[in-house]
Amino acid sequence: MELGRIDMPDSDLERLNSRHSIPGELQFRNGAGNMPMAIIDNVHCTGSLSLYGAHLVDWTPRGREPVLWLSPRAKFAQDAAIRGGVPICWPWFGSHPSEPGFPAHGIARTGTWRILETARKPDGATFISLRLVPGHSDLQLWPHDTPVEIQFTLGETLQIALITRNLGEAPVVFSQALHAYFQVEDVRSIEVLGLDGLEYIDKVLGGIRGRLQGPLSFASEVDRIFLGSTADCRIADPGYNRIIRIAKQGSSSTIVWNPWAENSAKMADMESDGYLRMVCVESANAADDSVTLLPGNKHCLGVSYSVQYLQDR
Ligand code: TA6
């Protein structure tokens, strides 16, 4: 794990804790790389959320394996995206549509977010909401008045809602994804279900379109944007004896990505065999599914991740 240098003064942490901690369940402290983190430990699960990027890096149901994958070589530093967890791609997914020099996947995953609210839900889950605080250079990259907020509810299920408002006077087109990395026992033995019959854009084959027949399995690099994808997706993992279910709203595209061996070996923040233990199934508004948001309107991309355990090992 590579550590950068982000120091949040103790006084800021003290202020965060005095305003937003929940005794015994949620506290703020400096984590890897001195990154300020929200640490959750409730009756249902544990979790950790980096305030830089509003990036959830762990959700582990109590007594179970982590659901999210985090690279052991993830870099924790400002201006770098964390490899694993749930990076937020916003307000564009992938490359910027007209400016190839702009950062991949937008400005949210490396931005500073401010806590808006924390709460204990009646069922014991922990709620945290944050708003992106655009920096000076962000305004040059995205000159639109579109405040964005994210809400996490960590309990027996994990719920995330990414809410964008258009406070400007003209329509704004944007794309986005919750780029979730799921931990799997061995990607070669899993299947992703729920995408059967859908058209996809194959980024590995230069953007040609195809149509999936049956479940999706993995024997080489996969990087596909599935269109018309509104149904639940499931990751069936016989190694962990579990099925991760991904339900969503406000999204009709799903990206599935695994970089496979050659690309993993080239990535500084991944172990060369790291690809075996992860798969990204991303709930999105991407490509043909980009959002045109009219003035005064809001858009909510919501997901709910739950796990069905088939039998105890
Ligand atoms: O969602 C898939 C993808 O867009 C891939 O093309 C791949 O590059 C991946 O995201 C990771 O991107 P990153 O910028 O985090 O290295």
C-alpha cells in the first residue's frame, strides 16, 4: 500500500468527531497516508470511507468476508484514485467526451468532500452523506452549477445514492458510474448474471458492439459497457459460496471490467495476480445512457448491494 502525505490537522478531526461521530459506531481518524477516514463499526458490518473522493474502501458484513476488493498496493494520496472499493466516476465516465487531456473518470474520485450528515438508522445501519467541494481547477474542468451529493447506508445491505442537481440555466449532459470493485475468490470461476441478451460496447475490441448470450464468465480481459441494463446483476462466486446482488435505480448501463494478467502487471497499484481476486460491476449512466439534466432538475443513481450466503464453508 503506497502512502502519500495528506495531513488533516487534529483540530479538524476533532471538529468532525464532535459534530458527526456516533459513539461506538462511527468515528473519524487519519488512516493510511494520513487520509481522513470515517470508520464504521455497527451491529451489521464494518466499513471505512475516505473523505478524499468520498471513496468507500471497505464494507464487510459482520463475521463474513469483505464484499469490496481493495488492492494491497492501493495508493492513498491526494490527486490519486484509490484502486479498489467504490470510486465515484463523475461527471464523466472514462475519457472526457471532447478533452482527452482531462482526468479519466472525472473530478469526484480525487476531490474533497464535506460531511453533510451522519445518523444511526432505526435498524442499526449507519448513514453518511457528503457533498463535493469543487476546487479551483475543478471549475475549469467542469464549469457547471451542478452540486453533487452522495449518501451511504452501511448495514446488512450497502446502499449508495449519487444525486446531481442542475442549478444552472441550461441543460447539462453528464455521465457517471459507481465503479465498484467486488472481491471474488477466483475470477476464473465466477459468473455475472443479469446481462443476458443485452447489447454491449466492447472497449477491449476498440468499441465494437456485441450482444451477450447467457452468463458472463472470465477467461481474458473484459471491459464492456452493457446498454439497457436495468435488472439486478448477480455475481455468483462458488469459491466464497456467495452471490452478491446489485440492484439499482436511475441507471440503465452496467460496466463490467477485469484487466486480466498483462494489464494488472503494468499497473503500479495492483499486484500482478491481483486481477484474480476482483471484478468491477459498475452501475452507471454511460455512453448511450448519459444523462441530460434540465435546469432545476435532479438525477439520482442508486444502488443496493446485498449478499446471499449459500452455505458456510
Ligand atoms: O470501468 C472500466 C474502466 O473504464 C476501464 O477501461 C479501466 O481503465 C478502468 O475503468 C480503470 O480506470 P482507472 O482510471 O481507475 O485506472
